[in-house]
Amino acid sequence: MKVLVTGGAGYVGSVVADELLCAGHEVVVFDNLQQGHKEAVPVQAQFVLGDICKPGALDGLFRQFNIDAVMHMAAETVVEYSTTDPKRYFQTNVAGGIHLLNAMLKHKVTKMIFSSTAAVYGEPQATPINEDHPKNPINAYGLSKLMFEQILEWYGKAYGVKHISLRYFNAAGATDRLGEDHHPETHLIPNILRAAMNNEPVPVFGIDYPTPDGSCIRDYVHVADIAQAHILALDKLDALSGKACNLGSGRGYSVIEVIQAAQEVTGMKIATKVCPRRPGDPAVLVASASRARSELGWTPRFFELQSIIRSAWLWTTRCPQGDADDD
Ligand SMILES: NC(=O)c1ccc[n+]([C@@H]2O[C@H](COP(=O)([O-])OP(=O)(O)OC[C@H]3O[C@@H](n4cnc5c(N)ncnc54)[C@H](O)[C@@H]3O)[C@@H](O)[C@H]2O)c1
């Protein structure tokens, strides 16, 4: 198939693009490079610089390429900023997504795998969180993703768009070629590793959460395993259309535990700096990924937190400047 990956110059999107090519698909990446890196786009993929908020650019894209399916990853993604500047999140993640769907319909493309998030659930009422858990997002990022999931349902019912929403928990780790390189970086593991390299303290945002050591607990899932789930979702789209699947390991680690694991992987002592809680951060987010396993046939290859951190550390030491160009 010829697969359009929106946001394919970003962290998850570039790994998904690599995995699609390995699976024998053709790939077109559409990205405005506000966060992504052109160098992260595989050389075998076709790259189009453009913005999902511009309907004309999307129309041109679908005119130029005979797209069979879309993996939609382009988004505003920083949870914290979404609480102070929600308009960008609704503009890109909701309005941009609608422009994309409308362009798809116009060009008779009816397959979409959507990058959703654990943030659609909000504060968990039960752990681990399964897909039927109530959806009460506590930040505009999570709400924007939930809104788009709901919009997709209507485009499915009314216009026959086949879709699966993959709700990632915390994507982490690196492949041989690609790692996490956001500016600013708000994700824990890359920040710990950079702090280790630069001999700086790692900020710990809140140690007064109702968790055993007071720091937030999250579920880390390797980016290559996330990419694999996208391939499976595309293969099973006809059978599973309309479903959402969590992508997580089912095991949670506190911020303090992640720092300890990073110390073991790097062999370095990593200092911490206690900071106030970040707005919009639930205390605990751990997935039940049994639906992805049983229905998608997903078998994550990276199970141990240490192996996830090790892959990120290898990439960080090999590419200390990240994915390089910020053009
Ligand atoms: N990384 C995670 O832990 C995580 C967790 C849950 C969900 N997600 C979702 O997965 C997707 C990918 O996340 P990521 O961590 O790779 O983020 P990322 O920021 O690295 O990638 C997003 C890409 O989208 C591009 N983009 C942003 N706005 C755009 C626009 N208007 N038009 C075209 N391109 C645009 C950016 O330049 C970037 O390359 C996002 O949709 C995110 O919400 C990520």
C-alpha cells in the first residue's frame, strides 16, 4: 500500500515510516517540521513539507500521490502547554484532523490509523486502564485527541472511513537509526539521559502524589513496538475498524524508579531536583494492553524498562546532537 504518515518526521512517525518500508509499503511523509526533523525521514520515503491546518496543501498532497491509507500522527503533543495555550491543540489536533479527513474523503481514501493517547482517560478510576475506562481528560491535549476519536467514529458511520485509534501510553526508547529529539524535550527518559551526559540534575515534577515514593507513575512502551502495532492495525483494519487499542506494557514505573534504572544502565550517578507538579499530570497511568495483544496480535519485544532505556542511551551517546538539522 502507499501509506501517508502525517507527522512522519517526528519521533514516533519516523520509526513508523521505517517499519512500514520494512513491511513492503510505500511511504509518503507530510510534516511541517515544527518539531520533526527532515533527516529522520527515511530516504526511501517521499517527503512533503506542509501543514495539516492548510486544506489546500492537503488537497495537493492527495492529488499528487495515490494514497491508500493514512497514519495520522501530526499533532501538538506537549501536555503541559495544552493547559495554558489550548487553542493550538484544538486548531491542530481537531481542526487540522478534520481538514485531513475531508481531504481523504474528497480523494476517496477511507483508511486511517490514528495516534491517540492515554491522556483521553484523565485520572484513572481503576488501574490498569482498559479501553472501556471512562474518558475524562484533564488537559486540552487529551480532550483534543478524544474529540478527534469521536469525530472519526462519525466519519466511520456516515462516510465509511475505516479507523483504529491506538492510545499510546509513554513512548520511549530508540532504534538503531532514530531516537527522541524534541525541542523543548518534556519526556522523562531523554531528559534523564541528557542530564546524565551533562552532569546536571533531573527535575522531578512533584513528589507529593499518592504513589509509594510520591512521584508520578507511568507505563513505558518502546517506540519500535508502537510502530509494529501500526503495521498490525493496518493489516487488520477491515476486521477491527472502529476500535481503540491501548499500547502499553501493563507495568508502571515511578519517576524515581526510572531514574534508578537509568543510573544502572549508564553507570552514572544522576542527581535530582524537586520541582512543583506540572499542570495536567495524573498521578498514575498504566495500561491494560490485553486488547492489542489478543485482537491485533501485538507482542511487544521490549518488555523490561532497562532494555528500553538502554536503547535510548545507545542512541543518545551515538547521536548527542539528536536528529541534527532543524530546518
Ligand atoms: N510520544 C509519546 O509518548 C506519545 C504518547 C501518546 C500519543 N502520542 C501521539 O503520537 C503522535 C506522535 O508523537 P511524537 O512523540 O512522535 O511527537 P512529535 O512532535 O515528535 O511528532 C509530531 C510531528 O507532527 C508534526 N506536526 C505538528 N503539527 C503539524 C501540522 N500542523 N502539520 C504537519 N505536521 C505537523 C511535527 O513537526 C512532528 O514532526 C502524536 O500524535 C502524539 O500526540 C505520542
